[in-house]
Amino acid sequence: MTSNNPQTREWQTLSNDHHLAPFSDFKQLKEKGPRIITHAKGVYLWDSEGNQILDGMAGLWCVAIGYGRDELADAASKQMRELPYYNLFFQTAHPPVLELAKAIADIAPQGMNHVFFTGSGSEGNDTMLRMVRHYWAIKGQPNKKVIISRKNGYHGSTVAGASLGGMTYMHEQGDLPIPGIVHIAQPYWFTEGGDMTPEAFGIWAANQLEEKILEVGVDNVGAFIAEPIQGAGGVIIPPDSYWPRIKEILAKYDILFVADEVICGFGRTGEWFGSDFYDLKPDMMTIAKGLTSGYIPMGGLIVRDEVVAVLNEGGDFNHGFTYSGHPVAAAVALENIRIMRDEKIVERVKTETAPYLQKRLRELNDHPLVGEVRGVGLLGAIELVQDKATRKRYEGKGVGMICRQFCFDNGLIMRAVGDTMIIAPPLVITPAEIDELVTKARKCLDLTLSALQG
């Protein structure tokens, strides 16, 4: 980015000389220079040029209670002074992690009362893979190793996480996926539904699970993992027919169901978990992001009681991380959950801000560039098309990235997934801030259309 601020240029030089950024074209970033974010408050960010930006993505889906909450900083500071670190290996524990496990069990779906802590959602999904295979080995069925996932799903960027995910551009780097992971079609009606109705397409997409189970062999399948709503894939909300059919298939075969709640968990849908929103009753749930509102890294795996009963008979589970259940992260997560409960943030999302956001977003359906607006809770997607009737895209134009740049230049963060613009603002966003978000989004759509026509 062009800068008139010597301090910005100095930071950009440091970036060029020393920093390797995630999910970046290093050469391109070096030529352009990163935008330097310096501080934040509520739903707003400020960069080193003094620009105020409405963060329509809550960081990376995670800043649930907004930026600048002193209570979380105070919780971290207090815990650092009392017990800054100790591990959970060798039959030890500490109060913050035990209290946090109980607090999570209190808000998790019924019957899910145990948590294995990690440093991130990616690590949570690595843990899931190992725990699923350990579970079946204890039950005397060691061949049940295969995990079924979905194309274009996202489950992290570690070797196992990226393999579980179904994003081909990630698989192309590093000889992924690793063995024992297979993928089925995603329930993305707008792009892949063709002439089918959403209801018929939802049934078809769900049936791909049964077909894959039978293809791989019931005795070889350990689990099916899926996000209740695919986040990084483009806020893909399954047709209403999809999850009921998936649940029928899961009930028919003896495999575990894992809900990746890294994005949907902790209030994003207007329920504590996406599994509550869809009544999924998973055996395991991966968590992260909103667990600490992004203030400090932490993730985990919530496990159903019946699964834990089997694990209790299996001896050592030879898995864990140096920072599993870090006491400072646990203290921050505890305070984050307390704030969410005391301030009734999830309830407010469900009854007030989510309905208002979804109503305002759908006003963008009248824009010439918009093929569909969809959303649940405080999640939304805007499909950018050349032809509304046929859902045809602008080929090779990079429309999403054009729109994303206009958003950044006009004080709004929306993320581009191909030619789909997505949002997931902090859960504390107000109706007035939603109005600002939608007004800025419309302006950026106008600018994008003008650029395409020019």
C-alpha cells in the first residue's frame, strides 16, 4: 500500500526483510507492502495511516466480544502473576483449565462434558483424528481409520488439518491429503446446484456421504467431519434438507460424527454452537477462535460422554501439546465466557442483531452485481455475478479481490472467497454499526461494478 507515513514505511521494510506472512504470495506482498494495523476498539480497527476500518470479519471470525475489553487483559495479567505457565502432562493440572472445562461443559450440547485443550483449531482437528483412531482401536476395530470430509471444507492448515479440509489449492502443496482421508461433495447450491431445487440438491449432497461410506466400507470408516456452516469456503449454508438427511445416514452406520465448531461456536449463529442451531448431536466438536475472542491462542476438542467412557478403558492417549490448556489462555477464555453469559451476548445476537443484519444484507439483492445474499446469525455471504438469472460469474476478472480492495480503501473489511464476499462481524456489533456496514458494502459494490464496466 502507498504510504505518506515514514513509520508505516519503516514497518513495511521490517516486513519485507524479516517476516513471512501466512497465506501470502511473498513476492507480491514485498512489492505491495502490508497494511499495518496499530490499534482497535469495539468493531473498529485503525491502521498506521490513521484510517478507521469497520472490521466485518471479527479478525479471522474470532473477536466475539469486540476489541479493547480490559477485562480480558486483566484476567491475563492476574494469571501471569499467579501461575504464568505449567503443563498438563504427568498427572498434573491447574485451577484455570479445570474451571474452564466445566464452563465449556455448561454451555455445550447435553452429554458433552469433557474437553481436550489445544493451542488452535488446527491442533484440535489433529487431536480429533488421533482420538478417533484410538477410540476404534480400543473397541477392537483398528481398521476404522478413514475420516470422511467435504470438498471446500476448512479444518486448519497443519498437515492433518489441511488434509481433512477439502481445498485443492492447499492439497497441491505438500503432497496432501495424507492417507486415510477422503472427501465428498459440499452442499453449495448456488455454484453447484445446477437445475436442481435447493431441497433436491441438499438431499443429493447428503446422499454422497452414504455412497462414500459404502465405497470405502463401513468397517473402514471412523468418522465424518463437517462444519455446520462452511466458513472459509464461502459461508456455505446447506439447504434445509441437508442436515436432516445427514443425521439419518449417521444414525444408520456405526461411525462418529465430528462438528468443526471453530467458526460457528460461541454464539456466531445465535446459539452457543452451530450444532445447537441444527440439532446435530455430534460425538466430538472442535473449538477455537471465539473461545477467547481471539485475544490469546487456544483451541480444543469437546467429547461426548459415551466416547470418553471408551477412552477411559484404553490406557495412555499418547498425544498432547506443550501449551495444552495454558493457564493464561484458560483464564482469558473463562472471562470471555463469563462476559458473554452475563451480558447475554448470544441471546442478543439471536433476537436483535442477527435478524437485523440478515434483513439489511438482503436489501443488497437488488444490486446488479449480486446473485444471492445468504446468511445465518452474524454470518453472511454476497455472491458476485455477471448474470443473475443463470448465476454466471465474471470469468478471469478476479471480481472478489477487486471488491475487497474497494472495501479496504473505504473503511470496511469484507473477505473475498473467489467471487463471494463474506462477513462475520464481532458479536457486539450494534444496529447502527450494521447500517454502516451495509451502506459501505453497497458503495463498494457500486465501485466494483463501475470498474468492471470501465
